[in-house]
Amino acid sequence: MDEAPDRNGDEAPQVGLPDLVSLCRLLNEGGVRYLVYGGLSCLLHGHERMTRDADIYLGESRENIARALAVLKQWGDGYAGELTVDDVLENVVVRVCDAFVLDLACRVWNLDWDAAWHNRRVAEIDGVGIPFLSRADLIQSKRTYREKDHVDLEVLRSLTGPEPGRPVESNSNEPNNQ
């Protein structure tokens, strides 16, 4: 999805870490529980690759999704404010094209929210805690039919050494354990 041109044939601009930091700062301030997955999570794990969207996993809690949508009214031009909790729950992934392309997901391929939340890693970038999928969960989420996920899988499986970011204490239920 992240490389597909729009109706005019234009491609979305690339999304990088500065974009992610600004988005995560806003989500953290709003007390949203979320996990970065997809291409930016690959980048946080050391797999250098381009992406044209930010993927945010919210889980299926109505309250958490409502918090995220309320916070995202303040992001960019506020287009996410037009969404409802049911829009996110019924569509699994909802694309918001605003300051940059953002995919909000209530479910992620092959993952259980509670397990992924428990396994999360947190990277500190410019003073912002960014929760993202553990390497094992990212690998699991990449077991799809998409060719680019197969390429990601190959690279992610070849990574050695400790995982990036810090682990989160298992008893912590704070949004991003800050």
C-alpha cells in the first residue's frame, strides 16, 4: 500500500523518523497506547528501507481508538477527526492522508495486541519514547502475501545482536512507560 500512486499518479512523499517523532509526541501526550509497525518499525530495527506511510497499531479498545482519534484532530489539518471508532474497527486499517500518510490499524496480520504490547520495545528519539514491535512480532507481522514483506522478512531474519530500543517492564500498563 505504501508505494501505490494516488489517482493523479503522484506518489506520497517518504515518511522518516522526524515525521514519526512528531506524531508519537502527540500520541504520547494524549495517553494513547500504540505500537509502530511496518516500514518505520523495520527502520527502527536497523533495516534501512523507504516507506511512504506510518503504520500505527492501536488494538481494538474502543476507548484507546477514541483517544487516538481525538488527539489526531490536532495533527496536520485534522482529517482524522472525521473518523469514528467504528470506522477503524470495521475497516481493520484506515488510511489518513494529512501531514503525511498514516495507517491506523486495530488489528495487524498474525499478531495479538496484548502479546505485542507486552513484547514491545521503546526507542528514545529526540526525547520522545516511541513504542514499536519487537523483532519477533515484526517478523510475524511480515508473514503475508506481499512481495515487499517477503524482502523485509529476509532482512529481519538476518539481523543479529541485541534488539534496538529498551524492553518495557511486563507489569507496566502506562501508554509508553515514560
